Amino acid sequence: MADNAGSKISFFLVGLGIGALVGILFAPKSGEETREYLSQKADEGREYAQRKARELRERADDLMERSKTVAVRQKDSISAAVDAGREAYQKAKAQ
């Protein structure tokens, strides 16, 4: 899953770079306007990457919490089964 997210971010950044290059080559704007445009797009890309990283971190935290909950339930279930087996063994042994 981390590789998938990393590749998506990589594709986004490559697309951002290609878009910026094409924009520079075909833009009928002055140098100052072009620099401002590129700066704005770089800021948008950075904000997007930060937002996606935050979402991924939150999703990972959520998955960790769910995993912990499932592990605790499984542990309790196994403990109950072991206790029941021990009790059944003690009853069978007593007879």
C-alpha cells in the first residue's frame, strides 16, 4: 500500500513538472508573471502532497487502532477457549 501511495505521489510530481514545463514553453506571459504562476503551482503541489500525506497518516493510524482492537478480541477469545479447555480437562480428570 505504501508503494502504491508513493507511486501516486511520484506520478503527481512528474505530471506537475511536465505541466509547468509546457506552461513555460507556451505561455504568452512575461517572466515575472510566469515565475509567479510557477510559484503558485509549486505551492499548490506542496499543499496537495501535505494533505495526502496527512490523510495517509490518519488512515494508517486508524488501521493500527483497528488492528489492536482485533488483536485484543482474538487474545480474549483464545484465552476463553484455553480456560474452557482447561476446565473441561479438570472435569474429565476428576471423573
